[in-house]
Amino acid sequence: MSDQRRIGFEPIVDAGARLLILGSLPGDASLKAAQYYAHPRNGFWALIGGVLGEDLPALPYEQRLERLKACGVGLWDVIASAERSGSLDAAIRSPEAADLRGLVESLPALRAVAFNGGLAARLGRRILSGVGGVELLDLPSSSPAHAISLSAKSTTWAILGKFLPDKPAD
């Protein structure tokens, strides 16, 4: 994809969400597939699957989303649209913020917002500054562009489990 305006996805969330995970903006592979975290080397589905105790990468995409919602997890991005060539966050220009405040304030059960990567954390914390009642957590990016091993990332990501119900809904 050339340097053009990229438009992110709608949030995957329902009113029962206790945890909201926010990325920056979907990469080219995700936009092409119309799926969050579609790049085959992105560790997101393995990382969140580890937190939930489920083999999410083995499931079809729609079932992954159903399992996330059933477990109280929502997904979205901090950037609604931006100009970018390629998939790297460093290439993002002229970002337009997503309405994170509006979404967070509409989720009565929300306990935490986790940022998947540094750019998501920087922008998301700025947008959510002053919003009370939720813990903000910075996670190492699930992107393959970051040279931290998946097992090292999973240690940090494990903290997300404390914000979820003891037993996921079926």
C-alpha cells in the first residue's frame, strides 16, 4: 500500500468489557485482511490467548473475536486514521485520534485499558488523561518489528489476567 490515509477498524467490544486493549493503527496486512492483528508474525493472538488460557491462534478470526468478548476483552486503536507508508508506527503522519474517551466512558464494567506498544501508550494516555476508574497499562508491542521474544512479552502481558473474570463466559 502506498503512502495514503489509512482508516482503522470499528471497536470490537460490548458493554461487559472489563479490559480494553488498544493498538496504534492496523498495519497493511490487517487492513488488507480486514482483521485485527492479521500479520502472521504478530504475536497478539498468542499473547492474549496465553492470558485467557485459550489457543486463540488456532481459531477462525470470528471465533477469536467471540472468545475475546466472552472473556470481557475489547479491542480498538488509539488512531482512527492517519497517513502512512507501510506498517511501521514510525511512519505514521497526521494521525486523527479515535474517540477513546467516549468509548471508555460508555463501558460500565471497564477496569483497565492496556496499550499494545509505545505509540499507543503515548497517544492513548494523552487522550485518556483525567479519565477515572480505570487502570492504564503499557505493554510491549505484539508486533514482530520489536526484538523482544514472545516469551518475554508474555510475562508482561500476564498482568492482564487480574482484570478479567475468574471464569470466562461460554
